[in-house]
Amino acid sequence: MQKYEVEVKALLGSPERADEVRNAMMKADPSCALASKNKQLNHYFEGGTLAKLAEVARAHLSPEATAKLDDFAARAQKFSVRSRDKDGEVFLVVKASMGDDSSENGVARMEFEEKVSLTLDELDALVLSAGFTCQAKWSREREEYVCRGTNITLDKNAGYGWLAEFERVVDSEAELASARADIDARMRELGVEELPQDKLERMFAFYNAHWSEYYGTDKIFTIE
């Protein structure tokens, strides 16, 4: 069964603003606590097809994961392919947009994320062999929380600075609207504003054009 995610981003910028959001979460939900903390490398790819990716990845996926990726290949119109190293664990990630937003940054998406027994370099080579090219490489430090049923991450991203992501994962498209409403309510409660899609796309494009200057660093740029 496919999973669907609703994910809304908020640009926080400074560590002081990230502290304010942490404090607001604890006030709104006394049971809220840091669930995990990790460092990630995320490599984005473009230009290939999911059918070819499914073909070359088949040997490294379970039968269930292979069936999910085959389903993605049959249904996805706009999609984003990524490799991810999360504290030494490596994942193949595919996200497909459920609306008019981009698959990289859209609010409602189908999500495929499967751990593989490969190094990040080996997975990158596998994706490249399917006809993709590397779009950009990203690095971040992530804190994960659950606040009143909503998954909230605070990310220190190279280039972007501090960013908050509010996420709900559901089992069907019919649940997407209610999941979005829940996220909107949580953001209002915490005093956080959604990062507009047009600005997010400008930030994404700028980073992609200059990623080698920011990847693995604490450098930050500003886009209006």
C-alpha cells in the first residue's frame, strides 16, 4: 500500500527562532520531546525514468518495496529521486507530487523510502546507471519531534539555515485534506508561518545552481 505525506515547510532562519519553536512545542504539548537527532546527506537526481530505476534497483529491494516502486513508475507524473545517508544508513527515496506543486517541494506527495545495503556512493552510481544525472547535493542536521500527533522536524540546512517541517502521513488520498487542516492548526498554535511555494522554489533553484559552495558547510544565503 502506498503512503501519502502532507508536508509544509516554514523558514525559521536563526537558531534563536528555532529555540522559540522548540519552546512553543513543549508548551503546546508537555509530552513533546526530542525523539531523534541525526545528520543527513541528501543527493537529488533528475532526467531519468522510474521504470528504469525500478529495473536497476530490483536486486537491492524486497519484493514488497519493488512492487511499490513499480506502482510509482506506473502512476507518477512528476517525481523526485534522491539518495540519503542518515547517520550511516542509506536509503533510496522517491517522491511524487499529488497536485500542481513540484515533486521536490510540493505539499501533498506519495512517498517511497527504502533502506538499501549499499554505501551512498554505490547507490548514487546505481541511480546514475538508470539514466539520471546529479541535480544537487544537500546536507543537514535534523531534530525530530511529535507534537500533538504531528511530526515536526527542525533542520539546520546548508544554505537555508533553520527550517521547520510539519508532516502527517496517511494511507489514502481521501485523508490528505484533513491532514493538511491538522498541520495548519498546529502551525497557528506554534506561531509559525508557511514558507510560500514560490519563494521555496526560488531558494531551491538558487541552491541547485550553487550547491557546491554550501554542501557540508554552515553558510547561508538569503532570497526574497
